[in-house]
Amino acid sequence: MRRIGAALLALGAALAVVPAAAAAAPTLTWKPCGEAECATLSVPLDWDKPGERVAISVSRAPARDQSRRIGALMFSPGGPGSGTAELVARYAKEVFPDEVRDRFDLIGLDFRGTGTSTPIRCDLPPHDPSSDRFPVTAAATAKLAGENAAFANSCAAKTGPVMAHLDTDTIARDMDALREALGEKQISYLGLSYGSMLGQAYAERFPHRLRALALDGVVDRSLPTRQLVKDNAVSTQDGWTQFVDWCARDASCALHGKDPRQVLRDVTALAERGALKAGDRVVTPREVQAGALLALNANTFLPAMASGLVKALTGDGSMLTQGMINSPMYTSYRSIICQDIPVGFPLHEAVGEVRALNPDLGGYSELWDIASGCAGWPQPVRWTPHTWRGTPPSTLLVSGAHDVATPRTWAESVHRQIPGSHLLTWPGVGHTAWMGNNKCAREATARYLLTLEMPSSSC
């Protein structure tokens, strides 16, 4: 589950898989970078079979008030796919409130396969416009699975053995190795979207290492993938309905007075005929849907989507090509998430189901993108859906009312699974509160991280 804006961030030192004999010392050697300091950390390529090692990039922005320092705050903006080291090194002022910057050492980690921590490289593109991501027959499903496998195999051939060790549990173990290298007995953790998946993996393995656990935009990893897909179809349709309602009541919407649903159908039809272009390139229906989905992640993106749809009616789809499938991080995103989301159902049997639940975007959602992109993936899936194991000492869950990527029902379910957890809800449209969608929830989360005191139940 991605975090908007994080896809543009990447930093660190160039790294590669190295022999065990060249393993880095257990301490970190810091060098200045941006407004912080950066280092590399050596960890096992395969935690279950120590031997070869991989180096990963990290950054640290030391607490500005060392006399009041609480400890280390590790942060995951979601994705997965973008590096976090640059975000901490260069954008801490924009991402973290002043008091959080004063009291915590802010820690950014480029997960293996992202940023410059052995980034994934492939000979084939992650988005093939000729692939049908909505197969309606068993043969079409098998064809799509073969295309996904060919893409993944091209990445493995070009990237090397790290390609098979990108799952979230492995990343959680890397994160604890970083905690140890930092000399911290405990850490505080803030995870957005996919970061909630990482937070669960870390909390299950190392609950005693957590001082605070804040998860904003919560994924319910107890659910089978088909249920996640259905839930996400419903939340995406809800997000689109919120956009339609906004256009009806707000004259600033470029589609005010028009029927946004009909406009989207007309634009999609242009794309299906090959008549929608971005420069010389044909824009596909899937890109139209992915672009619309991206806009539903933040209130501030809605005006641009409305303008982009108006422009697209003339055949110019250039404003609708910013969706996840065209993101620079999409290769890493697919390579990581496909080792965590098992696709244990025939896609062609679910197409009608998701289209009925999400008719306006033709069934397209982030979870459908994942399921259709991970079918046939050759690297093993290392996650079996289950309820939370163990109880973190202090857990705050944050959920928006109209979150298209991580619906409220998931946060409510996880809240029931974790004894003593607290659920903070907020109204409105957008994916996660922390990156700007809700000031009240962001401030409440920051206070929790600073004091461990739980906020009220709603903003």
C-alpha cells in the first residue's frame, strides 16, 4: 500500500550484495548527507541461512534538543518501493512536526530492493500496456500469470539473489539489526499504509523492542487476499463517490454541473479505442483508472483530477498518467508486495465480483493491481494470513472515514485483534492522516509518540 509523495524520494550510497567476508562492522559509520547523516548497515541476505550479506542505506536526523531526547523514531511512509533515507535526510522539516524533530532521532531506512539498497533492476517493464489485467477466462489468467513471471524472472536475472529476499518479515529483521547497531534498547515506530504491515511483522517478532507503535492507514493481514480485494473495491468506489459529490457541491471542480461518472466512461472509451494520448504515447484504460485512484488518496489532488478528465475529453490524457503503474517505484513495489500477498484464487472468477462492487473504475483498485500483478509470481510468498500474534505494549491505530487504500473496516478489525490498542478515527477523504489529510489526527499521533498518552477516539 503506497504513500503518496513517497514515490519521488530516494537517496543513499550505492550498495550491492557482498560476500560474508566483507561484512560491515557492527557499528555504523556516519557521514553528513542533507540535513542529517547517512551510513550503511550490513545484514544477512537470508536471515535463516547466514552467509552472503547485503548492505542497506540508513539516515539519521539527530534530535535537535539532546537534553530532552526520547530515543529513536523509525518511520515508514508506505509504498513499498521508495527509499526512506532521503526523506529523513532532506525532508524532515516537511514530514515531522517541530517537537518530534526536537525529541527524537529520526531514522530512515532504504529497504533492501529500494532507494539505493540494492535497487531492483529489470529487463522488462513492470507495466505492459498490452497485458489484460482483467482476465475473464482461465486461459487469460494463465497468460497474465506467465507475463508476471517473465517480468519477475527478468528482475531476478538482472538484480541477483536479493530478489528472493524482499518480504516484509525479512525487512523487519533488518530493522531490528539497525536498532541494535544504533545502540537502542527500544524504538518508537510510525508506519503509514504498507508501513502498518511492516509494523505488524516487527511487533510480532520483537514486541519487547517497541516503546510506541503508531500505524496510520491500517492493513488487516488476517484476511485472505480475495477478501482484501473485495474490501478495496468497495472503498475505491466510495472514494470515487466522494469525488462525484464534491464536484456536485463545489463550483471550483472543473466538472461542476457535469456528470463525472459519464465523463470517466467517455475518457475510458477513448483510451480503449487508442484515441487518448500523452504526447506521442497512447494512454491505456488502466492508466486512466490508476490516475483516478491516485487522486483519491488526497483532497488536494481532486481538483487536478477533475481538470485532467476535462482535458482528456479532447484526447489529451497527459494529466492522467501519474498513477502507481507509471511510478519509478513500481518495480520495487511489485517485487516486495508480491512476496507478502498470496494470490490463492482464480482471477477470472473475481472480475465480475470486483466490477459489481466498483463499477465506476471498472473494478480497478490497489489490491486488484496487486492481485493481478502478483499472479504467477515465481518468488515464494512468505506470509500466511493470520490475526496478530502477541500484544505490543502500546499501539495507536489511525483511520480515515473514506480511505480508498486501507478502509476503515480493516482498522476496526485490527483494533479488535490487539488487546489494549486504541483506534483514532477522522472524517473526510484521503489515505492516511500524517502526510496532510487531517491535521487533528496528525497532531494527536505526534502527541502519542511524545507522551504515550492515547488521544480521544475521534477528530
